[in-house]
Amino acid sequence: MNSSASRCHAVVALLVCGAVAGEACAQDATPEKLKLRATLTQIQDNNYQRAIDSKAMSDQVNTQAVDVIVALPYGQQRLELEANLANNKHQTFTQFDYTGHNYNAVWRWSLTPTLVGALSSKRTETLNSAADSIDPGLRNTNVTRIDNFNAGYLLGGPWQLFADYSKGNSANERALLGVTDVSYQSYTAGISYAPSVGNTLNYALRSDKGNSTTSDYSYLGHAVVATYAPTTSTTLKGRLAYIEQRFSIDSKFDFSGVTGGLDANWRVTPKTSISASWLRDIVSFQTLDSTHAQTDTLSVAPKWQMRPTVSVGWTYKRAVRNGLGSPNGKASTRQDRTEESIWDINWQPRKYFALRAALSNASRISNVIDQDFKAQVLTLGAQFIY
């Protein structure tokens, strides 16, 4: 099963309740009717294929992207369209060149003041990391499309009911390690309680039916999401879910478990803020040695608004992925530890022009041979907004 779709299960089951519950508030937003955005980015990567040190090779990637964003109000309804075209050219690994075609279309509807929702379709085309490909020397793109319909019904007071239907598919150009192509249909229903601004408690039940390259599968998830704002400058968010995934091909690939996370955002001063999070995820990871994997990710990200036009940030992420299951009758012992530190600076000297620079150091240590890597990435970008 594809990793992006697997993460979608966990993320949507945990967050859809909060997202749909806020749909009524979103209807009040009035974005600009037309916006054009052009972005130029240059990336210098000293280990593009995420290979061991002795095989590391650098590459320069130049990306030109154009976005067209349209918002058309029709009374209480609104149509939002966003189209993106991104051309990616490599200096060394020219076989990785590709042009991404992406779009996101949303129809935000309101039948009555108490019955609102959205109908959307989204397509994303991205490049999988060479470290996750069976053949790291060949380009491996992923195309994911999700069609979605959601509705929220205001019961009165702090209570709201919501429902969500999604149909999605994710396909890779070539084989990936531990995951496959997938298509699915998903149904979610839940209830939201919001006693005051910034404080919510939501429950959602999600049920999926889908198929991957290797097998049909079913998914069931129960999720509780709570948001608490003790002060105007502090927000805490907790997510807890129990998930089950079953495969028709062989019960040894089935898995279940508890996932969740904690997020904290604190505005220390008018110019400085800190966000921190911990996330546990469980996804299908079918290899010769594992059936699924559990990943724990810790991150912290302070930000300083030096001036109205200049901001500096630092993001640190550390993750541990443990292979689980026993496809060969022997418990998986694979463990991958990844670490990433990113410094970035953003400068917007004019309303319609912005510059960005970022320096990233990433590494992975694995108990599987030839899976370690270190990489340093320098990113320079300019964006024009009309």
C-alpha cells in the first residue's frame, strides 16, 4: 500500500472532524478573486539519491512553477480553483526531470445557515525520494488524486454533526520499498463540540474499502481530537485514534494499533513563537522482513519575526521507524532513525515579491546494510505574486 495513502488514513481520521467542523467559519472568508503566482527555486543537494557516503553524488535542481488561483463567490456559495504547473530540471541526474501538473478545485456550498459543506477534487504530482525507490537510479513520480464531499450540520449551541466521503487513488511510476499503488473509498462521520473559541472536542469514525497492487483491504478507525487554548497566545492539540487494517491476500499482513499526537503552539512575544509536536503513525510496510511499520516523530520549530518583512526560523525533526510483523515467521527487527535540521530565512521587501533561503542537514541510520545516508541541501527561491 502506498505510503502517502496510508498516511492519509491516519491524518484524515484524526483531523477531518476539526476541518469539517470549521466549514461554517470558512464560508465567511473572502479571498481575492484572482491571484497569479510565479516561483523560481534552485536546490543544491550534495547527496541527491540519499546513498551511503561512498556513493554520494551531488545535483542541482532548478524549478519554475506557475500558480493560478481563482475565487468566485455566488451568493452563499463559492468556487475556488487553484492550478499549478511545476517544471523540474536536474543538472546531473537528468533522468529525474519531470513536469508536475497539480490542481485543487473546491465548491463551498451552503443550503441553509445550519447546513454547509464542500465538494472538492485535488491532484498532486510529486517525485518520490530515491531512498524509497527499489531502483534509486531511475525517476519515480507519484500521482495522487482525491475527490471529496463533506457536510456539516449545526445542531445549535456548541454541537455540530459532520460527514465526509472520499474517493482516492495513488500511483507510482515505479516500485517503492514496502508500499504499492492504492485506490480506495472512504466514509467518515462524527460529532463536534465547541464550547468556546479555540476549545473543541471531536469524535470521528472512518471506514475504508480499497485495493492495492497486492491485495484488497479494509480499514476502520476511531479518532478523538481535542483542542485547548488556555490563553490567547497558547494552543494545545491532542489526537488519539485506534485503527485496524485487514488484507484479503493473507491475514499475516493485518495490523492494528493506537496512533495519535500532541501539538503545542506558543507565541512567546509579539515577534517570537515556538511550535512543537509528537506524532505516532502506523502504516502498511510490506517487505521481506516486515508487514507494517510504526513511526514516532518529534519536531520543534521556533520562529522569530525580526522585522515586518523578515522572518527567521529553525525546524528540527527526529523520527524512529520500526518495522513490525513477521511475514517469514520471524519478527521484524528493522529500525531506521532519521534526523533533519532546517534553517530558513524569508524576506518580503515588496507586497508582490518574496525571497527565501534554507539550509537543511538530513541523515538516516539504519540497522539494515547500505541504508544509511547524510545529505546537505541549500535552497534559494524567489516568488512573484500578482
